[in-house]
Amino acid sequence: MVASLASFNLVAQPEYSDWSTPVNLGPVINTGYNDQHPALSKDGLSLYFTSSRPGGFGADDLWVSQRASTDDPWGPPQNLGPVINTGAVEFSPAFSRDGHWLFFHSDRPGGFGGLDIWTSYREHVHDDFGWQPPVNLGPGVNSPFDDAGPTFFQDDQTGIVTLYFTSLNRPGGLGDWDIYASMLGPDGTFGAASLVAELSAPGNANTGRDTRTAIRHDGLEIFFTSNRPGGIGSGDLWVSTRATTLDAWSVPVNVGPSVNTSFFDGAPALSSDGETLFFYSNRPGGFGANDLYMSTRHKVHGNEDPGASGANTVSQ
């Protein structure tokens, strides 16, 4: 049952500091190839990403790097193997909050056209190689057009499950790639997707491309990639907030020069606590074409002056 607006308004909205200067994840993770589109497990011990490096099954595969604790360095990435990866494209991994489900997009056979979104289940949430054969999410999400970049959100207050994703030139869109949302129905399938108009910019491939999203666990802050006017580079990270999960998203704001550069910065992924941001960039100083980077922030507590600490200027 959907909770009342009154109960939602009792939830205090967190304030955060500015994002720190991004750090390249280094040569254990990054290579001379494209390393991009990260996803972090809830416990922070598994980093999934897309890579075109040698040793895979297709042009782009899903890989995982593991670490023993959040204080340890990332280990050498391993290919997720032939249950997940094929000779086609496997891209943009994302987890369900409970860690049992993996979502990604692929142009493998058996879809509805172009890129489709697929999902795989695992029984044990710490087994990165226990994924079952992927299943297509069906016609509520997928279309004859390209459907990609899934983000899974389960609302703890309403119980509603929403899949955010991006779609190219789907009828009814505003730009090039636009952001859509589909809700999980009682029958276990995702319903017809709707355009998220407040996150989608009008335009073309040069001015209206809105892609890969990342949503904070409480559903009140969403990051995404866009080349809309007002950016810094050819693609930037943008952020939008809302007062409750029943409200529309606010007008998106550029995350700013602490993260974005005059190059391409995109495909955000958030840690479970919302204080670490992973993304990829082709900025100078990396190891290849696209590299993975990390930035952090912290919650502003007590009498700490948000302005003095460089607090995020986006309204929370």
C-alpha cells in the first residue's frame, strides 16, 4: 500500500559535502581498452564494469573486480564467464538492492530489437560467478528500438519497484536517448514504460542525449549522463532530487567542475551509502580510451557549516 504524503514528509533529507576530486582507479582496474559503466555491490566488495579488453567472449563483456574489505585494494578483474557474456555486446551492469538480481543490456539473439535489457538471478549474493542464464525483461521495457542502461530501485516505503532505463528514438521521446521508467507488476513482470520527462532533454544527438542513471537508495536523488546545454564537456554528470518518492524530479543541475571536465564523464554508479560515486571518463591522465574513476562526499552533520565544508548546493 502506498504510504501517505505526511509520512513521507517526516523523513529528513540529508545534506552532503561537495564531491572530491576524482581519482583514477589505477592500472589493476583500467587498461588501454575501454573500461566503463561501473556497478558496485551493496557490501562494496565487488565492482562490476564493462570492458573491451582481451580475454572476453565478445566486443564488450562484463567483468568483476573483488576486494576482501572496503579498506583493501581492488583485485585483478575477472570475466563473468559464458553464462553472462556472449559474442554479442554485454553492457551497463546494475544490481537489485538485495543483490540477487543483475541487470544489463545486450544485443544478443532473442530480444525485441536492437539493444534489450536482460536480467539474471543468483541464489547467493556474494557469489559473483553463480549467475543463472539471463532472461529478457519483456515488452514492457524492451521495444524495437535500443533500450539500455538499467537502474533498479525498490522503494522501502511503498514497496514499489521501478526500473529506470534509457531508450533511443522511441516514439514519444523528447531527444535522442531519453530516460524511461517501468514499474514491476504483481505478476512479476515490468509494465509499459513511461517517459520521465523531467529528466529528459529535447534535442538531438548533440543536445538531447540522456543516458545511464544511478539512484540513491532512498530514491530522492538521481544522477545521470547528459550532453544537454549548460554542460562542461561532451558528456557530463547531472543530478536531480525530489522531496518524496511520490514527487516529480527537480530540474536537473550539472554536478559541476569538481567532477565534470571538458571531456566525457558519464555512467554514474553510487555506493550503498550514497557517499561514493563511480563513473568513467576519457579525460587525460588515464590508462586507455575510457577509464573508471571514483569521487567521494560525506554527510554534513550537526553544526558543520555546509558552505564552509563545500556542501552540495543542490537542494536536498
